[in-house]
Amino acid sequence: MKNLIITLCLFISLNSSAEFMRKFGLGVSIGVPTGISANYFLNPHTSIDALISYDFDDFYNLRVDYLKHKRNIFTIDDYFFDAYYGLGLRMKGDKENPKDEDFLFGPRAVAGVGHFWKSFPLEVFVEVAGVFSIWEETDFDFEAALITRWYF
């Protein structure tokens, strides 16, 4: 039992201090849209990002993006900042009237910049995106959010 506890503590310690071990992040997005955010790194430079949310206009949002990451693009007071960009898809619908014509689906282009702490597995960043809805109607939306994630 003692060996199991020591092994578990060692694994948790390595997981929280080794950057290459942090593959899956889960957190909160505050902005447009507000919701639960997740990110899974496929390798150190690419990831799959997803969000499920509900905004104040009774709409739900689901989106998935493929992201490319650039590490340490600039520094402020010894803090290194990373950037990312990518493409994805968004689906937005009206919760109250699911058969209404307020269902939107289309591609999105996204970019963001933020900081990933090396001492503990937390990421905080700002993201902006343009979404071109092509189905049920043609529409263009601008989205911006502050997102924070804890990596496991």
C-alpha cells in the first residue's frame, strides 16, 4: 500500500510539472459565448478545442476547432505568451424553438493569445473568432472570450 501511495504521488507530481504530460484541459469560457471549454493536445503544436455553451439570448452553441500553437511569441515581465490560430465549425440553435429558423451552422476562424504556467497546469488566454454561418441562413458573427483551463 505504501508503494502505491508513493507511486501515485510521484505520478501526480510529474504530471503537474512536466509540460509534455499536459494533454487535456478543461475550463470556463467567459464572453461570447459563455460555457465549458475543453482542449486536447495531439502533439506540442496542434490541438482539438471544443466548447459547449448557453448564452443569454436562449441560444446554445457547440463548436470544435483544429488549432496550431506557436510557443513563446513575446514576453512581458518574465512571462512568456503563446499564440494559436485555427479553423473549426460552429452550430448555434435556439433552445426555446428548436424547429425555428434560428439554427445556424458554419465555419469559424479563430486566434488567441495567452499564458501557460509551467509551475502548475493552468492556462489563461483571450480568443477572438469570426463565424460565417451558411446554413439555415447566411450570417456573420464575431465572438470574443476570456478562457481559463486546468490541464490534467
